Amino acid sequence: MLKALNANVNPGEIAHAAACGFLLGLVPKDNLLWYLAFVFILFVRINKPTYLIMIVVGSAVATAGDPLFDSVGYAILTSQKMSGLFATLLEIPFVAFTKFNNTVVMGSLVAGLAAYVPVYALARLAVHLWRKYAVMALRNSRAIKIIGKIPVLSKVAKIIGERI
């Protein structure tokens, strides 16, 4: 991920990876919907390490948001306007394995979709700020210069840099 931040990788790829990973992190992982989305997103051109890290971040946030997701999902699933659609979906084979009719799954999916654009914008801003300010500050920092002078660490950094 740090290599992508410092390289000439499109900031949009990193931002989409962060947004997709956060969305999937919010959704419970015990359903077909999560696995289908996980695999589908792996085929999209995004930064995979950022995607995986943000799944973990989203999962950490999701535990605190479960009561909210439950109430949002309940409101959506009991909506009179959507009841016909949900009844039709349940009659389709294998759709029930997505567990879309679970209040937490539905609420977290809607919350993840609602958070997609703000997470994308924040991630894109973070990449811009990292590349403009943080990289130069780190390169010029005294601690990094001292660490770079330690022979063992400089050799390890060269070996890692060659393999990546």
C-alpha cells in the first residue's frame, strides 16, 4: 500500500479500493452476497492491499454500527413499497443465500453504499495530501535519515525494494 501511495498509481484506484473495502467491511461475512462482491471486486482494477486493509477497518467499524444497521435494515425490509420486490427475490433460487432479508445485512449494505462516495472522497484527499506533504516531510525527517544510516536496515530496505 505504501508503495502504491508513493508510486505513480492513479489516486482513483486507491480511493475506489478504500471505498469498496470499507463497504464490504460493513457487511456481515456469513452470506453469499459478501463472497460474490468480494470476488467480483478482485477483478476490478483497484489497489488490492488497500482493498484488504479497508475490509479490516470496515469490519472494526461495523461492530459498533450493528444496532444502527439493524434499525435501518428493518425499516427497509418492512417498507410497503419494497415488499413485492423482496417477495419476488425470495422466490428466485439461491437468492436467499445472500441473506438480503436479514436486517443487519440489508442495513449494513445500505450504509456501505451511502458511505461509498464520502470514503472515496476522503481517500482521494488523503492520497493527495500524502503525496504532496507527508512524503517530503518523511524524507527530510531526522529519524528516517538516522534509520537509513543503519547498515542492516538499509540492506533489508534494498532487498525488500528489489522484490516488490
